[in-house]
Amino acid sequence: MPAVCDLPAGCQGWQTQWPWPRPLAGVAWRGVDFTAPSVCEADFATRGIALPPQLATAIAKRRGEFLAGRLCAREALYAATGCGVVPGIAADRAPCWPEGTLGSITHSDGFAAALAAPRGAWQGLGLDAETLLSPVRAERLAPQILTPEERAWRDSLDRDAQALFTTLAFSSKESLFKALYPLIGVRFYFQDAALVEWRPATGHITLQLRRSLCDGWAAGAMLEGQYTETASRLLSLVAIPSNSIR
């Protein structure tokens, strides 16, 4: 297959340039904008991406998200490893990455993206895309997303910065879950981790576990990430190095 395949109907323009401030060794990224109602499943099937049976009766939006996300995952895998394989889907609906690889998939409001890498330097990758929350919606969702310490931090900011902070906390915790859950098989929730460092000038973030999840991942463990934003979207990334010691 070519390094970047032609796009099926309903998809507009590959995004291949690394969007975060710092590249990650061996990690490839692909993103694409898509219009779910225009996604033609037959066009995906001709490119080797079929809808799984469990999504056959899903709404068009969900089917479009799945297909666009798997397209990105295959292209990212090809860029990272030279082998373009479509990740399967597990019983919990998480992606099943080919042996010897890892990655992450996200989709949000007509956008899909994926990260992929060979196993080696990294033991966990988490990617999340979110539409920037409005101040009103951020205020409504804050009690679910933010720990008491995060809410105190947010309250020290001006109103627009509060909405960005809440969006970032939400997205970075989603990325954290995607990076860590495949390693430990333990579910955790928004109150179980906190954003403890945010450097807008460099896009650097640090998250801290607030609850012990399993041996090796105790309360207080720190995980690094980064983020970038556009006029309407925030992308966060959490990467766990293989040499991480807890």
C-alpha cells in the first residue's frame, strides 16, 4: 500500500504533520476530517476496512467515526512500522493492535486521528481530541471532571482560561486512560487523576494518580504529556516510556 492512501468518500484531506511541540521517537500520527453522513462504507471496504458486526446497527455517526478512525490507525501503523494493518476491536470496544505495536485512536465532531508505534521505547500511548468547551458548558461539567484541587486552580483563572483548563483536564485524563488501561486492565475515572502541571508556552502537562490502581501504579505516580490547540479543537497526548519506574 502507498505511504498515504487516497481518501474514501466523506473524508477531506490527510493531516500528517506532527501537531505537538515535541516529537516522540518512533511514533507516527495521522488525522483526517470527515463528514459522517457522507462516509461511504463500500469505499472503505475496497480499502480493506470493514465495519465489524457489532456496529452494523449503529447510527451513521458512530459508523463513520469507527471507519475514519481505523483508516487513520492503519496509515499511522504503516508510517511507523511499514505494515498497514487495521486494528481489530475487543469485547470492551478498545482497539486490538497488531502484536509488537501499540497506539491510540480518537474522534471528535467530524475529526479522527491515530497514533501508532512499534513496542520498544513506549509501553503506553494515549491520544484524545476534544472540541473546546464553552465557558457555560465547562462550568456545568467541571464538578464531574475536576478534583477539588483542580477546581481551586481553575477558579484562580479568568473565565476563558477556565474553559480551556477544564477542556484540557478532560482531554488529558482521557489520554491518560487510553495510555494506561491497556497496561493494567483497571478502569479509573476523572477523580482518580489530576492535572498538576500546565505549561501553555511549551504545551507540557503532568498528571498525577490520586488513587492506587495496581502494583506499580500507586497514588502519586506522575505521567507526562503534551497538548496543542487550534481555534476549535484541543489535542492531548500521554506517552508512557518503557523505562518508566514506579
